[in-house]
Amino acid sequence: MKKFILLCFILFLTGILYKYSDGIKDRIKEISVSSSEQLINGEAGVLMDENSGEILYAKNANERLYPASTTKILTALIALNKGNMNDTVHIGDEVTLREPDESSAGLKPGQSLSLKVLLRAMLLPSGNDAARSVAVYVAKKESNNPHMSSKEALDYFAQLMNQEANRIGAKHSHFVNPHGLHNPNHYSTAKDLALIAREARKNSEFREIVSEEMYKDANHTYYNRNELVNRGSQNYYQGANGIKTGFTDQAGYCLVSSASRNGKNLIAVVLHSTNSDVWSDSTAMLEYGFEEKYASK
């Protein structure tokens, strides 16, 4: 009788293990990833497989932190979805709403440039003035109210940002401006930014812009602050093709990066790192993702 009961228990346990084998494997992987938490020095980080959306590495993935200028990924995504790259954007007084020492593309009221160029002014040298102009352009176009004030337009655009973030699934974020200058109510998480970046990279124009080392035409020259894509930088990373840097005193150094090798595409997010660690943190995660154990996925 005891042998019969033991046999039944073994069969029952075998059935449970078979039924939930995938879940157990996922849990084992989760534990493995967690044990690698010291892979980066930044306060939070996420490594995502861009193709599948799978999280390959996470450290404080859902911790609420300040995103600084990585915010501009979402700003660009909305502009690409709702604007026209060949539209002429007229620069207004929104570019004068600057704060001391903020990053600037040197725009002035009265200028006119295409959205194609304006997005580069925002994403490459990280111009906050360009981000405001992008936001005002989109808000006036979307609301069909060309007489909207700059403040009204920026508030309207912030609503669009939160709607889009929610649609993507970045539900732990809240945005109040298009550029990422510090505001206690403007925050995100490493995982949310990875989701936003993944969505943005579905757009070919976005992918082209963020991979450029430099943009130059007859009137404008913009250099990309992302050292991972700069072949002349000591932080250059083979296969890097984006995405966006960020810094404020409160946010620390942030970077959302992307890279592709042998058909595998990765997105890495580092938040609240240091001036030097933000690059090594990002490359450490990318290397982790390109390791052989993930290469067959």
C-alpha cells in the first residue's frame, strides 16, 4: 500500500513538473539574471531583445527615476507618428523658455527648418530648444489650433506623451515636458524606456537619425552625443546604432543604447550612472546579450 501511494505521488509530481516546466525555466532564468545584478554600476538598467521584447537582464527595472534627455525618444516618436518629415517648422518664442546651462541646438525665433532637420537638432546634440519647437509644432497640428500659446502647446504635448506611453505599456512613467529637464513629476523607469525605445525603433526615420555620427547640410551641423556610435571615441561600440543620452544633476548620467550583431538586435537602458560608468554599463549589458548562450535565440 505504501509503495502504491509513493508511486502515485511520484506520478503526480512528474505531471506537475511537466505542466509547469516552462514557468520553472523562466523562474530559473530570472534568478540567473538577478544574480548578475552587479553587471552594472548604475542605479537601474534593463537589457531587452528588440525583436522579441524579452528582458535579458534587469536591475531595479521598475524603480521610478528621472530620465533626463532620454525623454526625447518619446518626443521624437510622437512627432514621427503625427507629423510630416518634410513639413516646415517655424521657430517661435518657445525656444526662449530655456534654463541656465541646458543643452541647446542654437535655434532662434523666426527661423524655419524642416521637421527632418529639427528632429536631428533634438536627438543628436540634444537641443532642448529643438524639443520645445517639435512639441509646439505637433500640438498645434494635432489640436488644429495654430494660435495656441507656447505654454498651452507644451502642456497639450505632455498629454500626448502620457497617452502614448500608456498605449505602449510604459505605465510606470509620467511626463510633463518634451525634453527631460528636471521636474519631480517627470519620471520613468528603465523598463518603460526600453519599451518606448523599442516602439520608436520600429520607425525607419528614427533608426536612421539616432545612428548618425553627424548631420550636416548647407545651414546646420549637428554632432551625436552618443559616444557608442562615434568611431573616433574610446567608447565606440561595434554594432551600436543608437539611441539617446541624458543628464541632469538629479538624473545622473543616463543612456538608452541599441546595437545589432549577426541578426540580433538589443536595447540597453542605464539610469542614474556616472559620466564614465554610463558607457561601460551600457557596453557590459550589450556584451552580456551578445554572449553565445543568447546567440541562438
